[in-house]
Amino acid sequence: MPRRRLSGRVVSDKMEKTVIVQVERTSRHPVYSKILRTVKKYVAHDEEGAAREGDWVTIEESRPLSRTKRWRVVEVAED
């Protein structure tokens, strides 16, 4: 089964080998049809330390790496 992949913006790179990625999703309200924006933050492992704050990255599910890290950075698209 393929692992989930998400893309978002790095909002913090203050830790070693770890970044916080903010992923934004949109959905439509089932009754009122208003478009809702949902924002969620994921803690991701960045082994090379290539991602900087403000960069767009693609993250992928992984095994638990620490208490909060369950994602890893796959690709960094500099912005």
C-alpha cells in the first residue's frame, strides 16, 4: 500500500533534523456549501537539514521516529 504524501510550507526549522510543516486543505460545508480552509501542522524528519523556513516541501508517512514525528521530508521545492 502506498504511503500518504502531503505538501505544505515549512513554518519552523529551529530543531536539528526536524521541521514543522503547515498543510492547508479546503473542503465544502455539507449544508451551507461554504468553502472551509483547514490548516494542520505536521512534525517531519529532515535528515539532510535542507528545508528552510518558508520552503515548500513534500512529506511522506513513515514509522514513528519520536514521540511526535511520523512524517519525513521527501522533496524540497525552494521558494
